[in-house]
Amino acid sequence: MAAFAASGDLALTSGEGRHQINLPRPHRPKLRRFVELCNG
């Protein structure tokens, strides 16, 4: 999760399927804050 928060890129793989998620740079601070809150 920390790598996703830093880069904004995440690849999800389930069986044969693969999905790429890219969070735009302006929204990354919100993701980092969410990660901080989840980690306590």
C-alpha cells in the first residue's frame, strides 16, 4: 500500500485478469493520508 501511495500506480491480478490503476498526482496526498489513518 505504501508503494501505491507513493507512485499512484497499482496492478491488480486475479486469475487471468489484470487491471492497472493509476491515481492522478493531485489526488495522491489524499491517498497518503488515508494510508496513514489506516496504519494508525
